[in-house]
Amino acid sequence: MKLITAVLFAATCSLSLPALAVDFVPDSVSIEGGASDSSPTVGMWRVGVQWEAFKWFEGRSWTLVNYIDLSIGSWHAEDAGGSHDIGDIGLTPTLRLQKNGFGNFIPYAEIGIGFHGLTSTNITQHRQFSTNFQFGDHVGAGLRFGEGSKYDLSYRYQHLSNLSIESPNPGINFHQLRLQYHF
């Protein structure tokens, strides 16, 4: 599993190299929220900006696009030890496969693997990471809609862990809903 994650991460990062040539004006903004399925008392929210890096393929039926997602947010947990809040900043290259041909409705699936920095390693009394640095990978599906397909609603399943750089490495999973606006 570690090898697969490392290969996917390297491939996603290398696909993002054209992003170095884009300007710094974001193409979209987002807000997302979610809950952990592995720690039921942990919730999260994030805001982000995205830059479309490159269209790898654009055909009549399908488009494969790569974008960079920069996000900042917070996790909140309640347990017997009290209330815990953790800051999270992430940078995630993402590949999105879009289905064309539905007018202003564009269904898609995406995958991404990136970096996250946490302000604390203590999530709950019983869940602690060994490092502030975490890898974050996600799979998602969504729909762009509205005039010019400017609105975007998606579901994402995200896993964060340190890829066993240090132990313990409990990881955490989130189910997320995301609303995005494209300029």
C-alpha cells in the first residue's frame, strides 16, 4: 500500500509541473466540511483556492485536467479529555476526469495526493499522530452546473497519514462535501 501511495503521489506531482508556468490568479475558490468515519467526534472545515494547471486531454466526450488546491482549515474534536482544535494547511495536486456533452452540467471524478501541515498532533485523547506533516489523498465525484458551469458540488473521501514516516501512524479518514465557485 505504501508503494502504491508513493507512486500515485509522484505521478500526480509530476503531472503538476506545468503549474509552474501559470499566473497566481486563482481559477476557483472552495469551502468544504466533513466528518471522520474513523473518529466519530472529529469534524473538519476548509477554505481553498485552486489553479487549473494543465488540460492533459480535451476531446469531444472527455477532458482530463490537472489543478492545484491550496487550502487552510480546522479540525474540531470533543472527547473525555475536552475540546481540541487543530489547524490544517494543505497543498494538493489533483487530476480530474470530466464528461463533456451535457451543456452546463459537467459530471466528473477526481483523485489527488498532497501535503498537509497540522498545528498539533493531538486530535483526541485516544488518537495522536507522531508528526505534524501528513500526506492527504482523496477520491471524489461531483457535478459542475449553472450558467457557464461556474458552480461545483462534490463528495470527497479523504485519508490523511504520515505514510509511516514515524510511529504511531493512526491516520484519519473524512467524508467531505465541497462547494466550489469557478471564475
